[in-house]
Amino acid sequence: MQDIFKHIKQAVVEISKLMKFPDTSYESSQNATGDTQLGFDLKSDELITQILGQCGEIKALISEEKSELLELNSSGKYVVAYDPLDGSSLFDVNFAVGSIFGIYEGKASAKNLRAAAYSIYSARLELVICEPNSLPKLYRLLENEEFALIKELKMSQKGKINACGGTQREWSKTHANFIKALFDEGYRLRYSGAMVSDLHQILCKGGGLFSYPATSKSPNGKLRAFFEVLPMAFVVENAGGKTTDGVSDSLLELEFKELHATTPCFFGSAYEIDKLKTAYKVG
Ligand code: AHM
Ligand code: MG
């Protein structure tokens, strides 16, 4: 597992370097879920494939930018699922974006998720690594190109941030009423449009809610299970937070068949997730 983290560190440093002087021209191709891809999505995907491909512990890769699983070493123990550039629509406006990694033992499945990591490309390069039964660790890249441990991430019982995704007119009445109730309680809107950055803010500030619900256009939500939702749920729950799809006790108890399956998802402190589940139950 440590060898996988070593290769992830190398990949995110290379992506961060490439980002400093990017070619931001759009490409006409589309990814497996139909989004228009920025050239940088593909470049990040290629870089991660190339660098993680050198890690003997990895059996296969699943990427948001690949329609099929990519087999690597048959003797490898882990499948790594990744979103090479989460929040890619914000890349050309120079907002913080990141890469997300889920490390699964054997087959990609929530119950096989053993570790997760994500990077944040912004003024600084930061990397969060989360191993089983321990708080997620926040690292920052120093001038000497080494990652230094900054702190462990811990969520409190209740936060102040409300990061609510999706187009509001496509929300259900239940969801719209619940989000309004949080604002009425004094929660503040903080939503950039990059899940990885929005959740990073909530994790660093110790609480709040990130939601991407089912909508009338996307009844199964927008965010992808294996390389976005499950790895971030693993980090949030290990930080002491809670997750749900609106009904479940945890996103980590859900099973998905398709590589690019999506799900409604909610991540937050205990208070907001419990309140959401009650609101969704009452309807
Ligand atoms: P991406 O991986 O193609 O960037 O798409 C995922 C992103 C999430 O980071 C973010 O929460 C969501 O899409 C934003 O969608 P919306 O603009 O509908 O709120
Ligand atoms: Mg994404």
C-alpha cells in the first residue's frame, strides 16, 4: 500500500507542475458519462496511468476518463479508481481542482475500499491520505519537493458551511426545503463546483454539509461512485463525519455494478447528516 501512496505522490507533483503552464484548449471528445473534456483531463489521466502503471502492487486502474478497466499487473493486489481532475470545468478559471483516488483490494466494491487519497491543486499542492481506522492526514509540498505532514483532519459534530450542488429548479421539494432550513439556521453557502475542493474546505474547517442530490434530470445524481463518492466518503467517515445517499446509514454500504455508476450523495458532520435523513424520511 505504501508503494501506491509513493506513486500517487509522484503523479500529483507531476500534474501540479504541468498545470503551471497549461494548454487550456478544449478538445471535442467526450468522456464515458458525456462531459466535454478539457485537454488537461486527458493529460492528467495519461500521467496517472503512466506513473501508477509502474507500481507492482496495482492490478488494474479505473478512471473517470476511461470507459473500461485497464489491466496492469496480474500479481497486483489492488485496483485503483481515480478521477484525474475533479472540478475540471473550473480549471480554465483558475479555481482549485484536484485528483481523487480510491484503493480497492481485489475487486472495486465499497466493502473492498482500503484507503483513499486526494490532491488539491491551488496556490499550494496539498495531499490528503487516509488509511483504515486512522484520521486522514493532510500533507503539503515543500520547496524541497518533499511532502510535510501538516495535521490530521477531524470533523466536529456540527458545522457552519452548506455546499449544495445541482441545479436548484431540478431539486425535489424535500431537498429544497431541507437546504433552506439549514440556511435559516445560519449556515453559509460555500460552493465552488469542485467537489474535492468543497469537501476539503469542510474537512479543514471541521464541519458542514456537501450535497449532490438526485435531481429531476439525474435521478441517480451526478457524482460517480468508484472514483469520486466512495473515496471521499472513506475520508469523511474516517475524519469522524457521516455520509448517506439520503436513505442509507453510509455511502460505504452501497453496492454498484457499472464502472461509471452515479449516486445521490451527502457528506457532513453528524448533525447535518442526521437532520437530512430525518427530512428525507418525512418527505
Ligand atoms: P468533473 O469530475 O467532471 O469535474 O464533475 C464533477 C463535478 C464535481 O466536482 C462537482 O461537485 C460537480 O461536478 C459540479 O456540478 P454542478 O455544476 O452541477 O453543481
Ligand atoms: Mg469529478
